[in-house]
Amino acid sequence: MGQIIISVGREFGSGGRVIAEALAKRFDLPIYDRHLILEIAEKTGLAPELIEKYNENPKHRLISRNVRGYSNSIEDNIAEMQFKFIEDKAASGESFVVVGRCSESKLRKYDCLVSLFVLGDMSEKIKRVMEVYDLSEEKAEELISKKDKKRKRYHNYHCTAHWGDSRLYDLCINSSRLGIDRTVDILEEYIRARAK
């Protein structure tokens, strides 16, 4: 199998990150998600906590400025570092799985890109978030709404196409229908077919 890049966008609570990790294991590939923050911290000398704080956040428009293509926004600069990181990995010929980071748009020029979007039924997402984060039903629903609004704002700020729009992805899948393991099976089959 030649180079393959698997991009996984996801709704909060859909199990998208867990699915991405399972795909990385099945294809024996590195995964770039939170691990990306540590690698960027090592390269730049910035504290991982600082990068995490501003990770996948859109900039504050009132206090940020762009001058000749350069931004004074920490959020913008950290986003650009992440985009450059995955672009460099792709250009080097490396195969990998990447979670979020607008990767379905930023790496679109690579023929080896397989872009996936994992969604779920709200009732199932609430159950999952309640279990994983030990939250009440009400708090779980609030967290899902907050996280997805943040992801949407971040994506739509950095890309022309809209987060979650099915036309952006090769395949959108509802993980609530078959559960996490069977969803991974279906995605693995699709990716192997694409790799041929």
C-alpha cells in the first residue's frame, strides 16, 4: 500500500477520536491529534499547556490584527503551525491518521487522502458523554453543544467550506447505527478499497 492519509472529522460524543485511534492501529499508522501539540511544543519551545489552551480556537476578532499576512493572534499562529505540521508530513510521503485540524480541506490536494466525518444520534452522544465524563444528562448535552459550536467556528474561520457539510468528505457515517467497532470495520473496508 502506498501513502495513505486518513482524515477524521467528528461531532463531539460520536466516538470519532476512538474510531480514529482504532483505524490507526488497524493500519499501523501514527495518529496526530493531541499528540500533535506535544510535537509542536518540542519544535517551537512553547509550553504544551499554552498550545492546548489555544488549540482549535478561532481568534478573538476585536483584539487581533493581520498585517501583511502575519497575525498577532496566538490562536491563528497555533492553527497555522498545526496546518504546516500536517502539510509537511503529507508532503514528505508519510502515511498517517489526523483528527480534525481542518485536515479534510488543508490536505485536499493529496490523492491519497481519505476524508471521513463521524456523527451520531444526539441521544447516543449524550449517553456516551455522560459515561466518559461522568456528567448528568443536562450537562452532557450542554457540553456537546458547546464543543460542536467551537469546532464549527474554528473550521469555518479557517476554511471556505462548512464543517460537517457532507460534500467535504469521502464518507460520512453515523456511529450510533452500528456501534463503534462495526463502524471501524466498515471504514477499514472502505479505506482498503480506496487504497487499491
